[in-house]
Amino acid sequence: MIERKSHIDRIVPFMDKPVIKVITGIRRCGKSTMLQQIVRVLEKRNVKPEQIILINMELMEFDGLKNYQYFYAYIKEKQARSTEKVYVFVDEVQEVNEWEKAINSLLAEQNSDIYITGSNAKLLSSELATLLSGRYVEFKMYPLVFSEFLLFRKEKEQQVSIQDEFNLFVKYGGFPGLHHMELEDSIIRQYLQSIYNSVLLKDVIVRNTIRDAAMLDNISKYLIDNSGKITSAKRISDYMKSQKRKVSVDTVLNYIRFSCDAMLFEKVDRYDVKGKRLLETHEKYYMSDIGLRFATLGYTPQSISSQLENIVYLELKARHYDVTIGKIDDLEIDFIATKGNEKRYFQVCTQLTDQKVIEREYRSLEMVPDSFPKYVLSLDKGFETESSGIKWMNIVDFLLDTSW
């Protein structure tokens, strides 16, 4: 089991603190394994086996615990077997009806350290604030970023080419389960399709009682195909009408919201750099894993540009930056990444093929009136490393750089 150290390092400081540790993320991104890795940390601290209560609500073994009262009684029974504090781990806690009643009670009793995971809107920040009354910390998980993908591959293959592995990553994405299989197109596509279909069915259709599953699928595929492009519910509605499928703007908005709640996509707002304010229109949507394109639409070289942009977005999020899209006059900055007082600006492109492309990619960054770091990322190699205070980096090198 490869340790996802960046996630563990964020959680460890909250161990044995009187807050519920909540790990959220799309299904199959590695939350269950993360709970097991936290258990390992506890074992190294000499926590006894009887102090650890591990419940995976996706297993048939725990099917009888979907009522919160039975769920609570089960934990209390296990807890009684130890004379010391117990550590409660619940995977996919949203499968328990009114789970928050049991979890809040356990926290109030002050003899449990609690860790829960979830994959849908019930564990979004807005819901958590209501359900857990502020007594929690949330850790957002994503599928593997490229550096982690490479670690998994190096464990399986004696020798790997970083460029070849990056090509696989661009196509297949970062769901950890990929590494239990042969990386062959038909096998991986079937696996990724099963994840996509499962999330769409369990976390969108069933939970929101959606009747027109075909329309939901069409809207989802539209967002995948237009990942990283400015979009709107009106534009999607008009497109569906052109395809002889009528759908209202309100329905499109609801379906997009449900899909984001299920963590298939993330909405990214635009920020006016000069006006220093968030804009209310023309947002973008990015996939929570780039393998969703291969699963639904197949992969073509023509999609490389949007894939690279999505990869950089997920890298920034995995490094715990808040990310917006920048607007400066009539120009756009792909990403503004903020963490505390730190800020970075990014332009992402496939290649800087000629002077016109170079001027286009650098111009918006040159107009930014502050001195925070600015980057142009591309697949080029050996390009001029700095111009007008803007640093160029090869995308692969950037993804593997641990200095920032």
C-alpha cells in the first residue's frame, strides 16, 4: 500500500482532537485506503486493535446499520470492549440514515476519536456546517496526481519512462484502482465507465430522484467535452435544442448542481484582477478526474489542451490552493492559485509554437499589476525559462516539482 503522505500529513495534527475528521471526494478516489493508512499511523503509536472500530458501509456486513440507532448501538457495543479511548472510522457514512445524530452523540460523549468519509452532497461543507454544528474539519481528496501515479507505476514496473507514464496519465487519469489492472485501453475504459455510471446512478439519479437519466448523461458529457471552457446553462440548453432534445435552463442548472454535489465536476469562478472581485457569470467546470473523458467520449490528441489544463487545476487543488480563473480587461488568466497570503498565476498551453502564441500566453500575465509568481506551462522542452519576470516550465517538470 503506497502512502499518500500529503493527505496523511494534513490529518495527523487533528488526531485525538475533539473534532470530527471528515474526508470527502468522488467515489474510488482512495478514501477507504486513506482510513486504513490512518489506522496504520495509530498502530505505530501502539493503539490496541480493540480500540479501533472500522465500518465500511459499502460492505454487506454492515447493511443492518443503515438506521442510525442500530449504527450507534453497534459502535457502543464495540466501545464497551475497551477501557481506553476508541477510534471510530466510518467509510461512506451517508449510507446511514440520519448518521449525524449518532456521530454528534459520540463526539459529545468525549471518549471517541472520529473519522468519516463520504462521496456526495450530504458531506459538502454547506451541509456539514448544519449537520455537525461546526465541530469538524474537512479534508478534500482527489484521485492521484501525476507524482502519485508515477509512484504506483514504479512499484509495478522495474523501469518506467516518465514521458510514457505521463502519456498514460493524460489518457487514463488518476483513479488508484487502475493500478490493479493491465493498462490496456479496453480494460481501463470499461473500469472507468463503471465508476462514471456508478456515481451518476447512486450519487445523482437515485439521491435526487431524476427521471430523465438520458438528459443528465448528455449534460454530463457536454461538461466533460467542454471542460475548461466558459459555459452556461443557457448555452447547454440551446445546444440540446439543436440536437432535438428540449430542456429548460432551470433543469440544466439543477443537473449541473447535482453532478457537482456528486463530485463529478468542480465549478470554478472567474475573478476580475483589476476590480478585485469575483464575477457572477461565465464560470468554468473541470472534471474531478481526467479519466472521465476517456470513459465517456474516448481520448483523441485534439483534447490534449483541455486535459492539460484540467491536470494543472487538479494539481493545484491537491496542493490545497483555492483556484479561480483570472480576467484582466478582455484577457484571461487560466488560473489564480491562492493559499493564505501566497498567490500564483498560471497560463497552460500545449506548445509555444510561434511568436504569436508566445505573445498571447504571456500578455495577460504581463498585465497583472502585482509581483506574485507567474508561470507559463507547456509541453515544450528547453524553452527560454524567463521573460518579463514570468517563468516558463515544462508541465511534467512542474507536476513533479516539490519546491513549491
